[in-house]
Amino acid sequence: MTDDLMTIRQMCDAFDVTARTLRFYEAKELLAPVRVGTKRLFTRRDRARLKLILRGKRFGFSLEEIRQLLDMYDMEGQQHLQLRKSYELARERLSAMEAQRDELNEAIGELKDQLSWAESALAPRDAAE
Amino acid sequence: MTDDLMTIRQMCDAFDVTARTLRFYEAKELLAPVRVGTKRLFTRRDRARLKLILRGKRFGFSLEEIRQLLDMYDMEGQQHLQLRKSYELARERLSAMEAQRDELNEAIGELKDQLSWAESALAPRDAAE
DNA sequence: AAGGGAGATGACGTTGACGTAAGCGAGACG
DNA sequence: CGTCTCGCTTACGTCAACGTCATCTCCCTT
């Protein structure tokens, strides 16, 4: 309502990224802020995308992979062919993500075992403190 | 029993990595193959570590982070202080991994929603084929 | 008028994780 | 014996994802 548009500085504060990063993402066509004169103004759509970008990064996806995934999120009345391609791509990602989650769960389990072993190894000395 | 030791080439085939990568990991002290003359021979321990390294990479951990985690896995009768440090470190990693898993689950859910939307968008045309 | 921020545009620097090419040594083999 | 094949080292190249200047333009304030 108030301001659907945000300056680059406001974006930096809101998402804890640098201005360089935002310009870089624009150069890579991950974001597309509107221009008023020479200045960038970021829309609600840019913010939604940035959120997804940052999440994707935490999963270890490359910016290029993220860009392709992103393109699917705002296809409403697109070409059928294009949509199908993105659909397949997203399905692959989904199974990759599920596999990663399963593996992650396994690793978490192992790490927990290791931790409880470490605790028992630490216990006697700690008790003597 | 047969061969507890593997050559670099066998390792490459077994784990689908390049020789360069294995030497690189050794240089970074992630692996410590024994030397017979000048040649490397990888032990069972190296293989276990490599497996963990590759997994860690899939989770987006840096080699340095992985190295620290790895050091905990073969501490049996180490220094108490050292153990405690690694313990704390591992605990941090654990919560990071759990957070990552939760976020991943969330993202999987969203992606699934997106996919079923795409399916309904694709359905009419597909039915007409 | 002069300065001070906020933002922009090059363009070069950096770090991590290897790739790649050049050149050397040792064992295998026809 | 020559020459392959494996492996080793050294060293420069590369790619992604930004960081870091240097320089410039507006616009506002004092």
C-alpha cells in the first residue's frame, strides 16, 4: 500500500545483502528492478524473487540454476512448451531436493550418534570439575 | 582383507572424482594416503573420509568446514580440550543442518504446490493430444 | 556556492575448488 | 632397447560470486 517500491538501500537492510550483490543479480537477470531515471526501484516481485534466491543459495544451488527455477514461479499464461520444459526441470529439482533431504536426515542421525559418544567421553572429566 | 590399500586410479573409479581432486584434498589435509616411495596409497580410513567429504559438499559445506567436522570422527583418545572444541563445533553444525532440513522441507512443499498447479495448467492440452 | 549523501557505472581484485598442461621417474612389455 | 602407462610435482588458468576502488551524477542542506 504505502510503498510497493524500495530503494537499493532499503533492500540491503531488509535482506542483509550488499548493493553490489543486488546489482550483480540484476546483471544476471535474476532481478529486474524498475528504473526511475538511473536509479533502481525494487518491486514486490523482486522481493519475492530475492527471498527465493537466498534460500536457493542455502541449498547449494548456483545462481544459474536458481534463475531457471525462478522463471517458473511467474509463468501464468506462458507458452505451453516453455511451461512443460520448466515443469520437467522443476520435477528434477524436486527429486534432487528430496534426495538431499533424506541424505541430510541420515547425516544428522550419524552426527547425533557421534555427539552422544563425545558426551560420554566428556562426562567423567566434566563431572570432576 | 584383499587390498586394504587402493591406488589413486582405483579411487577415481570408485568415487568418480579426478586424481587432481584427490591430491588437492590431500594438500588441504582432508586425506592422508600413505606413501610408498612417491606414490599414494589410500586406506580404508581415507575412503571413509572421502565419502563424508563428498556428502558434505552436497550439503553446501566448504572443504574447510568439512575438514573440521572430519577431525571429530576419528578422535578416540584425544585431548579433552580439543574434543570439547570439536564437540561444540559439531553441535553448531548439527543445528545448522537441522535448520537446513526444515527449510528444505518447506521449499519442497512449495515446489510441490507449484508443480500441481503446473499440472493442471498442462492437463487440458495434454488431454487433447 | 559548497559540501555531503545516495546511487550509478566501469573495471580490476579475490577466494574456493579444482582443471590443465609441461616435464620428470619408475616399472612393464614387445 | 625404446616406448607406454601411471603417477608425481610445479605452476599457471578458470569460473562463480561477489568485494573493492575510482569516478561521476543528482539532489538536498547549510
